[in-house]
Amino acid sequence: MYGELMQIETLVERVAELKEANRRLQTLNAELVSDLKEAQKGYRVADMGWGAECSRLHHENERLRKENEAYKDMFTRMRNLVEEVGV
């Protein structure tokens, strides 16, 4: 009988230890979930930043392309004028 009571007491203590360990794990899990949510927010913000930068670079590229075409046209006209004057 005494041996059975000791086993029960040991099991009760072990259950208490496991409950405490489980509580700590749940706390850590909640912290990890919170950290993951924050990381996802940061990722979305960074992704939006890259999207804005890509858009800005696209517009800059278009502006430079138009500028380049304008310079080509200007140099073509200048070459044609030089050829006319030289004739």
C-alpha cells in the first residue's frame, strides 16, 4: 500500500512538471507566432518598397528612352543641316 502511494505521489509530481513544461512551451509558441506575424509584416513592407522602387526605375527608364530618342532626332537633324551646308 505504501509503495502504491509513493508511485501515485511520484506520478502526481511528474504530471505537475509536465504541465509546467507544457505552459512554458505554449508561451514560447505564442512568442514565435507573434514574431512570425511581425516578420510577415516586415516582409510585406519590404516587398511593397521593392515594388515602388521597380516602378520608379521603370518610369526613369522610359524617361531616359524618350530623351535618347530626342537626342537621336536632334543629331540626325544637325547631321542633315551640316550635309546641306557642306554641299
